[in-house]
Amino acid sequence: MILAERIAQNLTALGFVALGAATAWEWYRYRGKAQGRLALSLVFLAIVAALARVQDLLGLSGVAGTLVGLVTILAFEASGYFVLMFRDAFLPLSPRARRAANALLVVTCVIGLADITLLSNAGRDVATVAAFELIFAWVVFTGEPIVRFWLASRNLPNVQKARMRALSFGFAGLIAILVFDVFGGSAVQSPTAIIATQLIALAMVPVIYASFAPPSFLRGLWRMGEAAELRAAIQDLLIFSATRQDLAEKATGWARRLLGAQGAFIVDSEGAIVASSGIEDAEVAETMAARAAAPEVGIAAPRPGRGAAIVALLHLTEGIGFLGVTAGPFTPIFGSDEASQLQGYASSVTAGLERVRVTERLAAIEENKTQFLNLASHELRGPLTVVRGYVSMLEGGLLGDLNDRGRRAVPVISAKVLEMNALIEQMIEAARLEEGALMLRPEPADLRSVVSAAVDAARPLVEDKHQIQFKCPERPVQVRVDGERIKTIVSNLVGNAVKYSPAGGPVEIELASRGGIARVSVRDHGLGIAKEDMPILFTRFGRVATPETDHLPGTGLGLYLGRQLARLHGGEITVESDPGRGSIFTLHLPVSEPSRAASRQEPSSIQVS
Ligand code: ADP
């Protein structure tokens, strides 16, 4: 039994020495004021445990024994006192309470000193009273913070809550052992009781350790309840925040909740505060000034009387920004757990900020396109009208006779002016669409004649190498559309079919109506479109850049306008393509009621140009 007792005592002492060393290391890494005090408390506790073993093993007596006894008592009281000071680091004591605590410490140390030296032969009663006072002081020093920690833990996020409770529980366990040792009477002396109390004390080591450096599996376990909330927060940040400001504000709010921090802030690469929550600008400045420059995540104690702070870096395109959180009354312990959590969160915030930056930049580009459309189209229209007037006067001979070369040039100028006019009209139409000023003039029409007119309008573009084929049903296809706009859509599709099949070949236009939907498909046997290029086809100014298409003229507005106009009609434009073999663009439009009855109509006539 004696051996078992010895083993239990040695193990416990070893456990407390390891605990002291671990807290000291944790403090060395992060240097927080609160950590420092907790580390001191546990280092003193380790000294007490180690000296008890030294005394036991060496059986010191005389001056050496007195000295070891004295140091043990002082270290013991200091371990309790620093628990109270740890509490003071984030829940400051009133000056009176602090004075009282200091007085109690001094009195207790004096009593301890007297107990060991002067009173060592003074009889049992005096020794008991002295021992009682020493333990009383330790219980006061640690008992008050234990209750405080427990109360403070109630409103904290899970991990911090569990850590605070572990701390409370660990010290409460030690108090319970002490009280049992003092008041347990003879039962305490039995080997079983000694082994049991030693093992319980040993069990408190991992509990206290978990309070300042919880292993990741424990953190994961504690945080499990919050995982869904965290995911939602990050999704919210990454996807839904529209502006940088909005995102930064949300991010600071979430950082506080996530870490249970008092305040959180984001500072940009220029040092300007982008957003802050629960913290004054002046304190942000202090925290940034105290931030250690080198580490990825640094803990800084901004100034005496203020809690710890963690600052993580945001690697933004424009430079390094910072995300910081500061401790407050109820968030005392910032350690490696919070630091790594903040760092992970900072990466998400960086991604979110970058996304918003790109989105804002894209929005600015889109805005520029709109401005360009507006400006160019309206500014070009006036001069072009004048040029057109003069060209038609030239054509009509109103400006006098031209020589042969002049006469040959006029039709070319006229055709080019018409081309330019069509381009400008396209730009004006796109600008109208952007401004929401595009008004349709829908009228009942037979889609066959609209499409036929569009095909005819496109015919002048066609050279010999292309053959235009147009199939349409015998019966009317009744629609309610803005005829001019539909004509524009179809002639643009036909124009594209010709333009993007430079080697020539048939261009087949087919009108069919089925199931209440009329479809105008335009098929060519030209270049085709690669799958990865599809997404840009219908965007403003979207053109596919390949060696085969680079030299072909165009604005990239036709399909964009076509699709928007089709949608305004309740329809759509779709595309299928086989790269190198050709494409089919199809305009879908709802048919109006009368022709729905004759819903199945197959094309019957074919015109070949
Ligand atoms: P534009 O022809 O003026 O460039 P569009 O908006 O009409 O503009 O067309 C956008 C892009 O889609 C074109 O630049 C071209 O790359 C591609 N495209 C359109 N029609 C075809 C087609 N029939 N075959 C191959 N590519 C096409």
C-alpha cells in the first residue's frame, strides 16, 4: 500500500509540474496579462507539489527542512493569490477588495513564517489554527474567482464557456481536497483516502489544462453545437454581402460572436478602420499599435488594465489588412484556440472581401459600358444623320454632277453609312434596355411574314457561296409581337449565320409552331462555338475571340439584345452548336390564342435563294 501511495503522490506531483510548465509555455507564446497570472498561479502550485515530494523523499530536517517548508507555504498562498489576480485581469477588483486581498496575503505569509519558525514548538492547537488560516486564505483567494468564472461563463460561446467551467471545476476540485484533508479527521490518514485524494487531484490536472489549452478534439466537441451557425455565417459573408462595408460590418459582428470577444474590428491596408463593433476607434488604434509586427496572428495586450487582443492578417489584393478581436470582462482567455480560430475565420473574411472587390469592380465596368453606350450612340447619331442627308443628296444628284470615280464611290459610302446607322441603332437600343426605357409596341401579326421580311432584309449580305433556305408552315402563326424588334432579332441571327460560316454553305431558317410555342431556328454549317465560350454569347459586348473570328466585324451586342428582346416578349433564344460543324440558334415565342388550336403545324414550303 505504501508503494501505491508513493506512486499516486509522485504521479500527482508530476502532473502539477507538467501543468505549471504548460501554462508557462502558453504564456511565453502569447504574453497576455491574464495568461501570465494564471501561469504564475499554476507554476506556484507546481512548486508546492514538487517540494512536497522533495521533502518526502529526502526527509529534510533542520534549516533545510524549515526553508523548504517556508517556500512551500509561500508558494501555496501565491498560487491562490494569483488565481484572484487572474480574475482581476479581466474582471477588475474594486480598490478596496484588492487592498483586502493584499492584506490577507501579507498576514497569511507572516503567519506561515511564524508557524514554521517561532511556533514550531508551540503545541498542536496553535499549529492547527495557523494551518486553518493558511487554508482559509487560499480558499478565499480561489473560491471567489471560481464562482465568478462560473457566472461569467453563462453567456459565452460554447468553447469559452467550457473553458471557464473547466477552470472553475479544476480549482473547486482542489479546494474540495484541501477541505477534506483538513476536516476529514483520522479517515484522511488511511492509505486508501490518501491514494483517492491524490488521484482526484491528479484528475484536476487535465481539467485545468483544458481550460487554457484545450486539445482540438475537445474544442471540436464543444463547438459542435455552433458548427451550423458558423457555416451559415461564413456563407452569409461569402455570398450575400453586397458591399465591402456591409461585409466588413457583418464580419466584425460574427467575429465577436464566434470568439465571444468584447470588440472586433477590420482595418484596411492603409490603416483606416473599415468596420468596428463593440470597440472605440481609439482602442482599435492602441491595439494596432501594440500588435506584434511579425507573427501571422499576434496577441497584444493593448495597455495595462485592458484585456488581451488577437489580430489576424487579411491578405487582400491591395495590401495587408487586419481583423482583430479584443477581450472584455467576460472573455478573459484568449489562447491558441482563439488565435487559430480567428486565423481560419480571417481567411474566409479575406475571400469575402476579395469577392466583393471583384463584384464592385465588375459593377463599375458594367456601369462604364452603359455610359459608353449612352454617350457613343447619342453623340454619333447627330453627325451620322447629317452624313446620311448629304449621301442621299449625292445619290439624287442634288449636289451637282460627279465624275465616274465619284459615281462608283457613292453606293459604297451609302452602304457603309447604312451599316453604321444599324450599328448605332443597336447601341441605342441596348442603352434603352439598360435604362429600362425600352418600350415594346406589340401588335397581332403572322410570324411568317415577320420572319420572311427579316430574311429578305438579310439577303443583301449574302454572297454566292451561301444559300438561304426558308421553311415555314402553310397556316398563319399568330403572335402578338413588336414586329420591328422581332425582325431585328431574326435578321441578326441570319446575319451571324452568314458571317460565322466564312466558307459558305446553306443557311436554313425554319419556322414551326408546336404546343403554343413558335420557334424560328437558324442553322448554319460554319465555325460553331466551343462549349466553354457559350456563357459569353448573350452578354453585353460578348464576343468569342478565336483566330477564325478575330477579323470578323461585330460589336457583341446582337445576341445580347436579341435575348433581352425575346424575353420581353415572354420568349427566349437558345443555342446548340457543334464546333467546326455549325450552330443552330432558335428564337422561341409564345403564340397567341387563335393559332394554338392548330397547334401542330409542320413547315411545308421551301424557298431557296
Ligand atoms: P457580333 O456578331 O456583333 O460579334 P453577336 O452578339 O451577334 O455579336 O454575337 C456574339 C458572338 O457570338 C459573336 O462575336 C460570335 O463569336 C458568336 N456567334 C454568334 N453567332 C454565331 C454563329 N452563328 N456561329 C458561330 N459563332 C457565333
